[in-house]
Amino acid sequence: MGAAAAAQVAAWLREVLSGQPTANVIFAAAPSQNDFLAALTTDGSIDWPRINGFHMDEYVGLASAAPQLFGNFLKGKLFDKAAFRSVFYIDSQALDPGAECARYAALLRSHPPDLVCMGIGENAHIAFNDPPVADFRDPAWVKIVSLDDVCRQQQVNDGCFARLDDVPEMAITLTIPALVQARFISCVVPGIRKRRAVADTLHAPISENVPSTILRTHPDAILFVDNDSI
């Protein structure tokens, strides 16, 4: 699954870069992406010096060296392993998170995303757009959100935190409009705990109650699953 997703993303990147000088890519940070990221970093066909990297969400309230921070996760798994043109991090230590949202949104608007590499949460969130805060017509591209308990418990289930009380309650996330305006979307969703979310993504009514259903409206989104998640 990870290798198949990496091959598709590499093909999309070659297509994008055949028609423009650089490509802008948003990446998810989660254990579900490990196989995909490992395969992507070993693909010799990708012209990394022409690619700008972003990440799609970040916790608020963790120490800067915390391994759970998504910027730190992607730095170790991807950004330090490939020679990106530029990498733009969400600043989890910003004294004014609202101003940080505006700064990152401005970066995204000046580097319109060509490709998004995402997953789906156990509650069908994409990025940190949980059902209570998901908005298909959100006027913002980046915002501060409260994380619901299902989302926070998933971080424990994934082994990222020892207990629920350790998981931050607030985060910065790219919104759904910021994600789905990209030309291509790769969505990698392995594991038995994602089976319900995958089924709902494919079959539930398209609504903010199941945020990932918005992917069915996108012309070039591909869902990668394994035998456990279908």
C-alpha cells in the first residue's frame, strides 16, 4: 500500500513538474503514513530540489522538542531525508497562534498546493478537521481547533501518547477548503481501526458529519487501503 501510494505521488509530481518550475506538497504526519513516506524518500525519480513542503496540522502546547509534534515527525521521516527546495513549518511555539494561522495561510496562498498526501482519522477527520469543527465552506485556510475525544484517543491508540490526558486539546490545522483545492490528493488509510472511517468515506452521505466524504467530490483523489481497513 505504501509503495503503491508513493509510486502514484511520484508520477503526479513528475506530471506537475513537467509543466511548471516547482511543486508545492502538503504532507500528513501519522504512523499510518510511515510505509508511504519510507517508499517516497527512496524514489529516485522525484526532483526534490524543485519541491516545497508543508505539513497540514500541528499541536498547540507541546515543548518544541516533543517527538509528537508533527513538524518533528516529518522532519525525521521525510524533510531531512530529501533535498527539498524549501520546507515550511507551522510554528507550534508561536506566542500568538492566531497570527501563526494567518502567516501559514499566506504562505499557502503564495505557494498554491499542487498535491496533498493525507490520511483519514478514526472519526473520519482530515487534517484536524474533526466532525464538530469541519466546514466544507470554511473561509479560512488555517485555523485553531479544539480536538474531540475520539481524535485525541486515536493518538493514544497509535502509540504517540501514553494516556489521553497527555494529548493536547488544541491544534492548528489547514481547513478542508485549503486541502481539497489541490490538484491531486493521495489518501493512505491502513489498519483495522480505520475500517469504519473508510466505509463511511465511500458510502455515507457527503457532509461535515463525516469530513472525509468531501474527497468523493474531488476529481483526482485516490484512496489507498490495506486488507485490514476495507
